[in-house]
Amino acid sequence: MEYSAAAALYQEIQILNSYIKDAALKYDYQAYVVRLQVGLLPYARHQPYDVYTTFSLFPSCKKNKILVNKKAFVIPLLVTDNLEGMLKSKSTDTLRQLALAISYMMQGVGGEIGLNKFHEDLRSVIGMDFNSLMTVSRVTDSSIQVRLGAYLQPTAGNAMIPRNHFVTFLLMVPRTLFEETCSEPQVMVVAKSVMRHSEKGEPLAAGMSKAEQIEEMKKVLKKYDPNCNPTKEEIGLLFRMLYSNDYPQFFDGLIKIAWPNFKRFTENQMGAAGTSGKEAHKGDDPVCKLEKEVINNLSKHLEKEEYGEFIELLGEKCRIRPALCTFARDIWLHCTEISQQDDFTAQSFDLPQPVKLKWPDESQTLLLLDDGKESLTGRLLGGSGMRSNGTSARLNLRLNGDQILPLMANSASIGSEGRDLILIFPSLKDWKISDMDLRGNKLEGSTVEVFHNVNDRWSQPPQKTEEHCKTYKLISYLTKEKPIQPPNFTIRMSVDGVIADDKANGRLKLFLEFKKEKDNPLVDAVEIKISNADVESVDPSDKAKFELGKIIVKGDTTLDLKLFNLIDGNKITIAATGKKDGKPSGGPHADILLTIRKTSK
């Protein structure tokens, strides 16, 4: 199940990407993918109702603390009916015929004919009933309607069941929402739901009206503070703050409702000590004492109508708070429950700011690593807002002679969180390009240009500006050579040449030692080849022998070689390779070069 769910999620993302790429987008609008979770929670079982919910979206922002509304465009995605198919028998006699047909089939040929006849009758009485569980359609530019169909059940027929549905759509809002003069861009989603009988189509009676909701909310407030007398406007403000998910403003609304009664109490307390400078005492709470300095500060808050600061100071000094403020969270839940009794509901969410394209800093050095086979790879760090779609790059390789060879990147991908740019060019070694202007590890005169193609429906018309193109001039080039293993033996000698006599003969001593690991040699033999000289004999013969132009040495020893055909001034080359079980072991030894010198008389 875990892998199936992951595969399904991956497939859905790919389909969404395809839909978004081909969607009919509007110029100068910013697009967002929005997914709403719509919960269906019937209070009773086997209710034969379909739910029709209409969503309207209203983007807005604040300019100088004034709410400014903008228009929105909505495009439903994956608008395919979720069809539920169910085989439903149209005859109650089918099961009875099934038992008879099976028994008749056992009688041979005649029974087989009877079975075929039964299959024909069965196909005629069995049908396929289709039921759409969720359908999404576009009503206006900024509204969509969702139909949540009742499930077709064998026993209850069409019936609602508790379930979460997900509605995915493309929301386009004007880019002016994100201007510097705008702040707090958000979208208010308002939904109206109607339940209709799944067969008759008649709507179910509406829930609470707005007036009934206000009266119900007034009962809740009086439950916590019997002396409060909230107005319709004050209760309406509480509902608006609930829909905006603004608990601080909701709390301030409760303060304003509780304020008249609470103000009278505090004014009486402050009046008791206002002129004498002594402490004022709450009649039924002798522990509470208000000093004159505190009373003066409370008076200033009252004059400025700073209700929140007033209650905060009073609660800190005297631990007195209005009951509506003490139980503000409980009242929030009551308000939430009451709001569900209405056909209308609302919710808001903030819009994330579009991340502006910023290329990595051009002062950094781009290190290009050539693997010698397929690719030349480099990475630029420190960008933001980059995306792989529409990004390309070109390496302008300067050759010896001031010629420029342009090489387009095979790929330009974006790393984690859009901050790294990974460029892959063709391998220079694989293409046999070796005449570039390379000084040390630096490619002199070469540049790498990266481009962002904005000629699509998501962005502004294409412009060749620094925002869409960047050039990097500091480039280093390295090759990824295969590491050379060290030899598993050592060869040493005491001279750097060979002395030849009048007959062109000479002698040479080599000290050879096998490397060991836990007292076990890493090789069991060493092959030595000598060029520009002929070998006459090798000692000791028990550890070394000369055959087929090679000296085979088995074990640590000092080789005494007799050589002939030595020509004065030539260089003898000694090459050696370790062997283990007849196969090369370790790396080859570096060639040893010895100069032949003729003996002086």
C-alpha cells in the first residue's frame, strides 16, 4: 500500500504539471494551484441527498490599511467525473434461476444448452448503474460548482457517507496584488451549499438564517456574561473574524462587547481612590488593590479607548478580566459550530509572494569537471527563484588562436529549493577538444552564459535583460582521471647508470622487495623487462629466471644482472609489473632510466 500510494501521488503530480502547462492562462496574472478539502459529515445514516457547493474566490490586499478587492480567474483541473459503477440486479428471480442452471449443467449437452440460455437471460436482466461521486464545473470566471453525489449502496440505495473530497483548481490573480504599495495579499473563499434529493432533485430546507445565527450567538455570550448586551453589528464582526481566521480581532470584538459593564466597575474603583491617592479596593475581593499610579494609567487607556491595553494592565495588577475574554477560546468554538448551521461558509488564506528570479553571483568561479566519457559538469550556488523549465546555458570555449567554440548545455537543472544551478555540457575529452586556452586550471577568455526563456504564458513578454541572462567569466577546468594504484613492490639501486667495458658488456644490481600485509606478500611474482640492452644471465637463479625476454622474480632478493650490447650514451629502460595468481596486482612501477657510460681507460 505504501508504494502504491507513492506511485499514485507521483502520477497525480505529473498530470497536474501537464494540465498547468497547457492551461489557458491570462497575461499579467500570477497563477497558483489551490487544493480545497471539502468534508461531508452527515448527522444521520442512509440520507439520499446530493450536495451542490458553489465556491467563489475574492482576492484582496491592503493599501494604506484600506482593503482593496481584486478580480480572480479560476480554472478547474482534472475535471473528470468520479464514476461509481455497480452491477445491480433488475430481477429478484435471478438468484433462484442460478441454482437451477448450475444443477441442469451437470446433465451433459442438454444442460450446456440450458446454461447458454441462462447467460442470455442474465445479460438481459443485469445492468450497469453509473453514479457520479464528484463533478467539478466552472460557473463564472471566479466561481466553480462541485457536486458531491450520494453513494449507490446495495441495501440503502443512494446514501451520503462521511468522506473528505479534494477539489484542485488553478487560481489566477493580478500581479498588482504584489506591488510594493500592496500588503497582506490574501484570498477569501465563500461557499454556499445546497442538498438535493438524489432522485427527486428537491432541495432540503435551509439551515439557520443569519438572524437566527445572531440570536443563537447572543445566547452563547449571555451564558458567559449575563449582563452583556451585544448588538447585531458586534456579533456580525465576530463571525467575520471567524471566517478570516483572525483570533486576535475576534478577541478584541469580545472586549468591545464586555466593555460597557466592565467599564462601569473599573470607573467606580478608580473613583474611590481618584482624589485621595490611596488604594481602591474591590468590594467582594479585598485582595485586589489598585494604586493611584495604576489608576492613572488605566484612565489614560480609557480616554484613548485602548481597550486591549486597559484589560491587559488590569489583569496584570489585579487579575481581573471580563468573563468573555477569559473564555474567548470556548466562545470561538461555539461560533464555529453555529456557523456550520448556515448554507454559507467562508475561509481565507494568504497568498505566498512570487519568488523573483535571481541568478547566482557572477563573481564566483565555475568549476567544470570533465569525466572524460560523457559530461562536463559544473554547479553555480546562491540563486533563488530559478526553475528548470525554460533555463538553458552555453559554454563559449576560447581556443588557441582566439577562436570561440560555442557548446550548448545538454541540461540545465535546478537543485534544492531553486538555489543551485547544475549545468552539464558535452565532455571535451570525449569530443577530442584539447586546444582550448587553458592556463593551469583556468579557461582564459571562456565564458558561460545562462538564459531563462520567458516566452511562455506564465510570464511577461521576452526581454533580454540582466534578469533573464547572466554571464560567468571565472571558469576552471579539471579532468576526472582514474586514480593510479601504487605498485605492491619496490625496486632500488645504488647507481644511476651502467658502465660498459670494451666489449660492450656490463653488470647491474637491483634490490627488489615485495610489500606485505600481515606478513603475507601482496604479489607472488614480479615481471621485469629491460630495453636497449640484452640480458646474459640472472643471479640468484633460485629466485629469478630469464625467459622469453622477461625476468621473473619470486621473492625478496638482490638481482645481479649481466648485460651485453651496451652502446655508450643510450638509456636502458627497466619496466616492472607485479603479479598475483598470474594476473596483474597493484599498479605498475615507474620506469627506471639508466644511462650507459663507457669505461674510461
